[in-house]
Amino acid sequence: VANVFTRVTLEDVLITDELKRRLPTKADYLQEKLALQDLAWQMEDHAEKVFPRLVMLAMEVCAAASAGISLYEPQPNSSGLFRWHYLMGALAKFDGKTTPRDFSPCGICLDQGTPILMERPERFYNWLSDADISLPEVLLVPLYVGKAQPLGTLWIVAQEGQHFDSGHARVMTELAAFAGLALRMLRTEQRLNETLEQQETLTREMSHRVKNLFAVTNGMIALSARAASTPQEMAQILSGRLNALARAHAVVRSNFGDEGHIAKSAELEPLVRTILQPHEDEPNASTSNRLRVNGPQVLLGEQGTNCLALVLHELATNAAKYGALKNANGSVNVNWEVASNYLALTWREQGGPPIENAPTKKGFGSALAHRSCVGQLGGAITYDWQPRGLSIKISIPMERLSS
Amino acid sequence: LLQNVCILIVEDEPFIALDLAMEVETANGTVIGPAGSVGEAFELLKTARVQGAILDVHLSDGDVAPIAAHLFGRGVPFLFHCGLSLTPALKTQYQNASVYLKPTAPSNLVKAIASLIRN
């Protein structure tokens, strides 16, 4: 009654020192041995059941009223929280409840790194009393994965005060260490399986890609053959296109995506530069920067990279044959921006032979550029034949470019 | 071979699409498309009447099933030209369909669709 007006402090509820004073009643080595054996069996066959079994053993060995495991969950904007799992006994209905990392018995237990004992902690932790939870005495044991990584705590609640002794603390620490080891094995195995799956995915995707590449190359050869009048011309067209693909490939970076898939990505600017570079290096070019490239960072997926590489290659080839890149002092401006989830790219030629009117016949190159932009990327391409030079506008949905 | 015949080509790979288109034209057929997506193909089918179709299976906006169903409902013959295999759904739905794995020479595809149309 005298305590009613005194604020309860952590020191009032934390009574770990009591454990040393309470000597174990006769140690039951047989029970202990059976418990370890039991956990070992679970470890071998059902590693995922080790924790529920640990809780059950804690209930038995300590003759407890309730027990459970709190697992630590990091949170982006706070020090994280604990979530209650595998609850048994009187508190079972609170399974899934969360408690704050920095204001909870579990937090103290992990901070101290040893078993702790608390007496009616609801006097200090208001969230316990708010939930109408009363813990006459609770023993908490830290759970580690392997040696260092703290995972959470095992907690065991007694019906009455004066229940736990140093023997309980020792046995439960041993069992918890054993369970932590089991979890580490489980995680290692999971990682191994994930790696193997990734490997398989990689192999499958590689095979798919190679097959696809052959189909594309086949079409490319057939199409180049149709457009060329001599074998030399065909070889030139074909190697130009293959080169564009090879150059595009060189700016692509591979990385594993979130779901274990291989994600390939490239940036637009290096792609534009690498595709146009052969034209910049032409010996007859008088201006050193006949290509002006400008635009924000845009990430491209594999298909987007290949498509754009071929489109840009066709535009450049066309410009070299008939347009601005045919003249020594001609130039090409490539600008782009991203607005409402669309890439808007402008290709502007100047300094080429004057254009009198739009060509009447569509060449292969522009048919190909059209198919790539519209059919493959779901976008649009428009040509504006200004007298001073061709201007092309390409618009492509970003979501298609990044696939 | 395809005199006075309109052929719908659905194929999202530009090289293959154009190569096929030119082969159809070489056989005196009229090309509808090529369409690179299901949406584009439906757009074309609004105005064009086709007598046959060559369908790629996996397109940028989904598989070709809606187009196949549309053509099937109108008795228009078609064949599948696919990279790996038909989707399980297409396989069960069109058990007698002609399926050509890529790469197949465009001239063979044209011959095949011509004979489907004749019968």
C-alpha cells in the first residue's frame, strides 16, 4: 500500500540477482538429457519446428504457466520491435503481439546478454498492464543464431512468485543455445537452396536467351539479304546490325533482382554514345563533336536496350547514307526527357544535304525502326522532314523500356 | 500462292515480323500488320478482313490467346509460330493447331498458311 504513490522503477521489477540465491532443487539430468535429445531430433527432420518444441520443453522443464518466443524485427524508422511467436499456456491468445525493442523485458534481456528474472513487470511496463497481462514471475533467456547474432528471447512465465531458480536458468540457456544452432543450420540450408535455385534460373534463362538470339539473328540475316543487292552490301548491313547489338551488350550490367531473377540494365546515355560512336570517329568528319547527346538518367531493361540500340543504329545508318552524317560538317542532336512515364527522345539532324520533300518510299531501316518502336516497345515514332534536316520524335512508355 | 489473300501477322520481334511480311508479299499476299501486341492486332482487326493469320505466342502485352479466340470464332485459319512452346491453355484449346517452332523458314510458314486456307 505504501508503494501506491511511489513510481515503480526498472530496478523494482528486475530481480535477476534472486536467481543466484535460489539454489536448484535436485537437478533432473534425465529430463534435461531427454529434452536435448528431443530438440536434436527435431533439428534433423523438422528444423522449422525447433522453436515451438523449445517452448513446449520450457513449459515442461520449468512447470510454467505460459511461455513463448519473442523474435526481433528491425524497423526502418525506429529501433525495432519484438513479435511474440509459438505462445503456449495462459498467454497463448496473445500470439503475434508486438512489443517495443527499447521498452520491454526482452530488450533488457538482449542488452544484458544473459538470462534475467522479473517480478510482476506489468508494474513498470504499462503496455503489459494495459493488455491486462500479469506476470507473477518471468524468466527470459536470450536467443542467438550461432554465436553473435541476437535473434530474440525465450520467455517463461510462472503462476506464482518465487518460482524460478538458477537451475531453470541454466537448463533453459543450454536448450536455447541448442535451438539457436538449429536455426543457424536452417538458415544456411535455405541460403544454399536459394543459391542453387538462382543457378538453375540462370541456366534456364541463358538457354532461353541463346535460343531467342538465334531466332532474331535468323530473321536479321534473312531481312538483310532481302535489302541488299550484292553479297558485300549484305555483309555490311548485317555486320552493322550485329555490331550495334554487341555494343549494346557491352553497356549492359547484370545483377540479381529481388526475386532471384537476373536483372540486366543499361543507361540510355552510354547506350546512345556507344551506338553512335562509329559515326563520330569517321575520318571525314571535320567537327569533333558532330554528335550532341543530352538527357537525364534513364535505366533500360534488356529488351529496351536491344530495341533502342537497333533503332538508333538504323537512324545513324540512314543519316550517314542520306542525311547529316553524310556531310563532313553535319551534326546530330539527341535529346530526351521523361514525362508522365514516357521517354520522349528527339533526334535532330542538321548540316546535311538540304531536304526538298519527304521520301516517297520507306526504307528497310525505317520500317525496322517503326516495328521496334511500335510493335516491340508499344510506343511511337514520327518523322518530320524539315528542309534543314530530318527531325525524329520517339515516344516510348517507360515500363516497356525497363523490361 | 496467296493471291488476293489478306494475312494477319502478329509478331513482336521486328526482324522476324518484317521478314515474314516480305515473304507474304513475295507470295502476292496482302499483309495486315505486322502487329507487335494483342492490342495492336485487335486495332487492325477492327477494319481489316483477314483470311489467315500467323501468330507469335508471347507478346509484350500478354499471350496471343484473345486473338486466336477471335479468329477461331470467325472460322479464320491460323498457325502458331512460337519460340518455346504454346501456353498450356492454348495447347488444350487448339489441339489440332499447327505449331511451328522458331526459327522456321518464312517460306515454309507461307506454304503452311496457304494450305490451311485452301482446306
